[in-house]
Amino acid sequence: MVAAIIVVIGVAVASGMVLLGGQGERREPPVTDAARGSGSTAQKGAMDAWRADFARMHPGLRVTYDANGSGAGIRDFVEGRSAFAGSDVPMTPEEQVRADRRCGGRAVHLPMVVGPIAVAYNLPSVPDLRLSPGTLTGIFSGRITRWDDPRIVADNRGGRLPDTKIHTFRRSDDSGTTYNFLSYLRAAGRWPQPPSRRWHGPGRGVMSSSDMTRAVKHTRDSIGYVEYGFASSARLTVARIRNAAGQFVALSPQSASKALKGAKSAGRADDLVVRIDYTTMVSGAYPLVLTTYEIICARDTDPLVLTFLGYTASDAGQSYLSLYGYAPLPDDLLAKVRGRLGSTT
């Protein structure tokens, strides 16, 4: 009899807890509007943080983003599968024509974040590697194959370099990061070929920023290039790069932002494509950077996309980028982006 009473009481208590729990459950507000973007993997960390904060500020509005690479993002936008594209490189003339056709007018580039490119390496005996642009070109072109090559030694006077083979990694997918990395080597290190989003050169190919991060992390004596946010999260060791002022500069959001000071517009009057000066003489500038663009239609843009990008370009949206391995846009460029968004209806 006592056991039966205990069972009844237990069931009643449990039932009450279920009822109370059901009443106290937090329900997500219904989604009233949604927009999809896709593209650059370089901006994934920033985009994830932006989307989470935007959702908190605007319950019911949902922005999704597929980090499938700059080339894929442009294709999605051109073919109408997304409301905006993220790209680390401006569209080609052919892509621009197709994007304009999709928009029924002009498609424009809006720079939104400065993404430093880290030269990450796995060389435990060398905690502070220094590399000049010419040496980087030698390594990634396959002309420099060993870590104790005289050209690497000359960049690291006083340091001891191992007598081991260099394992080089490169992106093999359609990558804006690759385009910017090769653009830098072309401008500062006499890279012999024009830059391209696809690279079929020496070294082992990997398909994404995440794959690059894993490859360098788990391969002794290796080197690769990847966005700083990925390198920082994985705690990869990053080389100092010599700028045009002759300084070997450590990568940080602050040193990367300096590289974009005074950057000039290279797009049409209604566009904001930025020409990066990889040979800037600004003291303390880390020269290996990329600018990630959001590509939208100049007119009749999805209002949700405009609201979202208005947030990403706001003081709030730009203020915590350094926490995720990015650098905020310089003030003069940010003012242009805000003005362009204000004129887009």
C-alpha cells in the first residue's frame, strides 16, 4: 500500500514537472522573412558572428550563409539562387555582365571586411619565421624546396633552420584567397604568372580553408596560406612578412588594417572595388591582405539584405571583427560603403 502511494505521488510530481517545463519552454519566434547568401570562406567567421547578433536584434528575420567559396558564391548569385554573394575578388568582366543581367541593372561590390592572409607553417624548431616576398615566391613556385635554403636563411639571420624538405600546400578549388595571395606575390615578389582563382601549380592541393588549416596543422615541415581567423582558431604558427618599407611585420588586425589606408577605388562610379597597394610603404603595415565584398543588385535589393548589410557596416558590426581574426574597414572606406547602402533602394 505504501509503495503504491509512493508510485502515485511520483507520477503526479513527474507530470507536474512536465507541465511546468512545457509552460516554461522558450519558443523561437516564427520566421517572417529570410534571405540566403553564399560564397567566400574567408569571411565565414565574421558572417557567423554577424548573423547570430542580427538574429538576436531582429527576431523572426533569418539570414543564412553557405561558405562554399568565392566562385561558387558568384555563380549562386548570377543564377538567382542567393540574394547576395560574398567574394574575396571582384567579378570577372564576363561574370559582371551575367550579374547585371540577373539584376536587370547594375550589380555592385561592397567591401565589408579586411581579411589578413596568414602564411602558416609547421616548424616547431623555428617559432618566429621571417619571409620576404621573393622568398615566398621561391617556396610556392617550387624553386625553394628545403628549409635551410640560403634565401630563407638570409631572411632569418641568427636563426637555425632545419635541413628538411618543405611540404607546400595550396588551394585547388575556386578560391578568392588564392587570387589575392598570388596578386600579392605578383606585385611584391615577382610571381611569373597572372593571378587566378584556381591554381594548378606545385605543392599539394586542398579544397577549402578548413582543409588548409588541417593540412598544415598535421604535417611537419609544411607551409600554406589561409585566412587569419582560421589560423588563429587552430593556433597555427604564422610567419612575419617583410613589407615594402623593409620591416618584417607580425600579423594582427591592427597591422592588416594599416595596409588598406589610402586604398583607391578601382571600380565603376557606382561600385566600390578596392585596389590594394601590396607595396605600401606605411610603417607597420602587414601587406598580405584581402578585401571581402558583398555583391548585391544596385537597385531593387531585397530589403532584408539591405537591413542586414546596414548592420554589418555599422559601428556595432565592425567593432568586434578583431575578435575573430579580421580587421575593420578604414573609416574613409566604411563611409563610402554606408553611403552606397543608403542609395540602394
